Amino acid sequence: MRARYVFAWETGLRPSTISRLLMSDYNRNTKTLHVRCYADKARFDRDLPLTPRAWNVIESSAPSAGPIFWAAATTP
């Protein structure tokens, strides 16, 4: 869970956007994350350069496929 918070802090992305990110959106070679229009509140299709700390979070804790982070737990 800490990795998700560090990633949110470093990228400035909303929790709902982070929950929709997939490993296929991550480009290891350019250290960027492609935020697709369906995942973004503003509906922009953009590439987001990752800070070294955000990149380390993905490299150290993300799975090989599927969502980068599981959806955040919500309370009723």
C-alpha cells in the first residue's frame, strides 16, 4: 500500500486514475506511463514522464501484467 501512496505523490495522479493503469501502459525504455483517455478525469490521452522515485516504485512492486496497483480499498 505504501508504494501506491508514493506513486500518487510523485505523479500527482488521482486514486481513480491510478486504479485504472495497466502494466501495458508503462514503457520501461523511456520511463514513461501512457495515461489513456478512459483512465483520466480530463479525458486526455498523454504520456507522463516518471520521476526516478515513481519509476523505482513500478520496477520494484508492480506485477508483470495486469493492473499496476490493485484498486484502493474503500470504506462503506
